[in-house]
Amino acid sequence: MKKTPVLNIALSRVIASLGHGDILVIADAGLPVPPGVEIIDLALTPGIPDFASTLGVVLSEMQVERHVLAEEILQARPGPLARLEQWHDEGAIGERQLLSHTEFKQLTAHARAIVRTGECQPYCNIALVSGVFF
């Protein structure tokens, strides 16, 4: 059995397959998934799994160069924003880029995969751009 935190087969496979510059999106339950983009649906019920817990597990296995948020998250200030700010301050999610929510949804068309959580707070979406550890 795997020793590292990600036990979900599809999520583990996608993280292992990422190259420099590839995008992985962690999304709330309502973010639309563009045609042709793989969805890894972890949602069980509203709030399970939540956005922050899912992102934390992904960060334990993924090297992140930068991240993209919809600027509306800074106005809506959902609960997970505090944890996002902490990861940003720690350098765990690299540099930040802000887009409008409409532009963010357009960016998702370029993602390798979208990980759907059970999060039901607005704008709890992040695009992680893969870095390299060397």
C-alpha cells in the first residue's frame, strides 16, 4: 500500500504525471468542468471533502510554482481563504495571479484535471501550476 497521503488512484496518477507548467485545479462543487478536461470527483456530500483539506493533501505531493485565483475570492472571503493566505505566506503555493471568475473558468480548459470537492462556499477554486523540485 502507498505510504504517501494521496490514496485516490486517479489523483495520485495525475499528480505523478504533471510536468513543469501543467495545471491542476482544485474546485468547489459548483465549478463547471470544460469538455475534454478530466474530472476527479471526490465530492460525497456538501462540505465533504472540503476545499482546504483536499488542497493540503495535494500540496503534500505536488511541487507548485504558482497559483491562480479568481479575484472574487478576496471580496467574498469564504472560510478557506485564511488557510490559502497562510499557504501563500509560507511559499507553499508560489506566486499568486488573480483573474476574474470568468477568466478563471476559461483557464480551466487548459487544466490537466479538475479535482471536484464537496466545498459549497463561493469561489473556493485554485489553479495550481506545477513546478520542479530541482
